[in-house]
Amino acid sequence: MKFNIQECSKAMNAQIYTSDGPEGFEKVFIDSRELINFQNESNNQESIAFFAIVGETHDAHKFVEEVVEGGCQTVFLSNQKVAEKASLYARKISKNINVILVEDTTEALSNLAEYHLNRINPKKIAITGSMGKTTTRDMVYAVSESKYKTGKPIKNYNSLIGVSMTVLEYAMDVEVAVIEIGMESLGEIHKIVKWVKPDISIITYIGLTHLEQLGSQENIYKAKMEITDFLEKDDLLIINQDSPLLNKNTIVGQYDIISVGSSEDCDYRISDCYDYGQRGIAFKLGFLEDNKTVDIDLPIPGAHNRYNATLAIAAGEAIGIKPKDAVKALHKLRRTGMRLEFKDNGVIRVMDDSYSSFPEAVRSAIDTLVSTEARRRVA
């Protein structure tokens, strides 16, 4: 099995309350509904585990009997009374289960993810920023996947729990992990990179999202820069230098820094961008190292994606993928939905950019709308 009960319990400093179930488990759930649907719809009989997460408004411990009845064979709990109750209920309905007690189920989940990531030991690329995190993550994944077995990103999972769930899905032969990291306040990114320990960190943009929580753009910058907290001498930070506050000449760190942007001193220089609306974008990309310039065209809407694509090209080159091969991979990009996603019923086309936004992103979306061929356009 992917996760052995005894080994995992040591990694999480957990107490095995009962061990009547299988020796391990293959898959982890934190949502009781998803777990039960998986059991009902899947022909796969792999053993699964449930972590009862305690949130601000909901406590998943109240669903333990439900998941046991639904076929879950291992439960991780932080409430001893619920553990006793779950063990008794399992015997009553003739189910053999493992009950594992931990201090904090959220922390235990990230401890298990850390244990799993360490034993795989892939090259780790972490991405954060106020705008373009998920698209850049998708692009870096597409580039990496063209050469390496790459851990697949999941949905919009970028919180401590989300990153843990993403890592726990990785197969043992993953060579590169591409991880998106979000935040709501200072210290959150630090908590994640403390155990992820990226080899390459990418900051896409420092905008004004989370201004209500952090109070200033400078504090947002500090929060995003936490992604560098565990970078070492041979590690790398890649930045969008056209973003406010990001400049390779003012960032202090022992790691290497690569810059992407329109200024002459950028390692990857972007110029002459053309926005063809729904059909995509074209731009020139210059390389500071050899003073060469290449023409790039991508079937990806949104002029701002010239930055995201170049960040992915730079990350690809850092792991041994040539820019021309990275561009080929980006032509096959599968993007997460609700980000300049076009839907067409034959009469009306809808450009869906509704996932999340702020002024800079809206301006770019309107530019894409204006550049898209149509008889009439409505924002």
C-alpha cells in the first residue's frame, strides 16, 4: 500500500487507538461526501483514509460514523470520545477499521504530506502571487510534464490543507512537483514552504488582493516573499520584474534570482506583445545570457499571459527543458476553468473570467474582449 499505518503514525507522532483494519491505505479524503461518492462510483477497492478536519465553522468528527459505514477503513481523529464511539460503531456494523489519534488533524495531514514528499524526493517548484498563480502553475506543469513525470495539480488547492491533499495524490515515481501556494495573511506561506522546501520559487505579481487583511502592498510583498524563506544557496527565485516591488537588484538572499519582464536588464525580456483575443497572443522574447530574441505565439487568450508563459519557460530551462520545447508544451496547455475561458453555443460566446479578480486583471480581460472578433461585445 502507498501509506503504511505504522510508518505514517510515526511520521505524524500519532497514537494507534485500534488497528483492526488493513495495514495501510492508498487514498486520503477530508470531505465525507467525496469519500462516499468515491466508494459508490468507483470499482476500485483500494483502502481509503479519512482525516476529520476541525475548521472554523465545521467539525468533520461528526461524520465519522457515516464514512465508516460508507466503507472507509482508516480514520484520523483528534477527539478521543469520537474515537471510542467510532470503534464501537464499527464493531456493531461488523466493519474492521483503524482508528488513529492525533493532536491536530490538519497538522497531521501536512505531516503525512511532508513524509510522502520526502520519500519521493522530487524537484519542487512552488508558485505564488496576487495574480496568475493557477495559470502559471498549469503552464509550469505542462512544460515539466513534457520531459518528466510531474505531480498533477488539483483544482485550486493552494492552502495548507490543499497543498497537503495535492502532495498526497503523488505517485512514488514523480520526478517534479509543481505546487501552487496561496495565502490570506502573513505567515501562511511560511507554514507551507517550511515542509515543502522548494528548489525553485516563482512570484507572479504583487497586487492589491488581501489589502483588507494585510493593510498595505508592502505587507503583501512580505507575505509573498515568504516563499523564499527556505531557499538555499543552489536554489532559485524567478520573478516578474514588471510587478510592483519585485526587482532582482533589491531582493537580498543567498539564492539565485532570474527576472522576467520588459526592462533591458531582465534575464528574459518581453517585447512587442500582440493580443488576438480568443485566438491567443504573440510576443518577442529576448535572452540576456546570449542576446538572442525569438518570436513566440501561443493559442492562450490574455496579453498578461505573456508573463505567466515566460515564467514557465524560465522554470523549464532551470530544470533542463529548452525554451523551444517549453513553447511546444504550452501549445498543449490544459487550463483550469473560469480564467479567460470561452464558451460558445453557436449564437453567443461567453468569456468566463469569473474565478477571482482585481483591477489589473479586469483591465487585461477587457483588452482581450476588445481584441476578440465579434459583432457586439458586452462586459
